[in-house]
Amino acid sequence: MILSALFSVFTFLTEPITIRDLYPRVTSVTSYSASIQWNQLPDIPDNLKSHYGYILRVTDSMTHGIENISVSVDTDRLTVDNLEPQGNYSFLLQAFRKHNDTQEVTPVSMLINVTMPEISGKSESVNSMD
């Protein structure tokens, strides 16, 4: 029985993980933030969840800066703050698994491009004359 349980843990940790069912999508956007949600990896036993997680890669098209945000496998959404109004951003999602001293990462998800809206609720005047 113990050997069978060890074999299934080993098999679960060594089977390839895929990105196909995650379906990342933008759920809300403000002038300064974007919320991304995805479907979680299925059927990960509780005792193995610490080996899994997600990486959201955020790219700013103006500076080409990249930020990698890692979150636990129990997470299915993330809000990225401190974005620039009217900025263009790209989001890619990857799932990862840590095993021994290595980390396996899935291919990236489909690219999600977002243009942030203007600052809402503020009227900006450049030259005001009284």
C-alpha cells in the first residue's frame, strides 16, 4: 500500500503539465490596474500543492520591462497594480512544478494585450483662462 502511494506521488510529480485548460482572461481594468483570472490546474492532491504554482508575466510595451509574479496553485486570479493610464501591457500565464532542485514550466498561454483607459473621473485642463 505504501509503495503504491509513493508510486502515484512520483507519477503525479513526473507527468507533464500543460497550459491548455487554464484559459487566462482579463476580468476587470481600471486606469491603474488589470485583473487576470484563470482556471486552476485540476486534481492536484493537497500534499503536493506546494510543488505547483503559476507565473504571470507582465510586459510594458513602452519600456519593454518584464515583471514575473509567482503565486500559489490555490490562486486563480491576480490584480496587477501600479500600471500607467493609457499604457499598453501584455500578460502571459505559465504553470510551474518544482521537483527536487528543478522547476518545470509550461509553454506560455495565449498573449493577452490590454490598453489601459484614461484616468476616469478627472477632467484635465492644460490651459485654463479666467
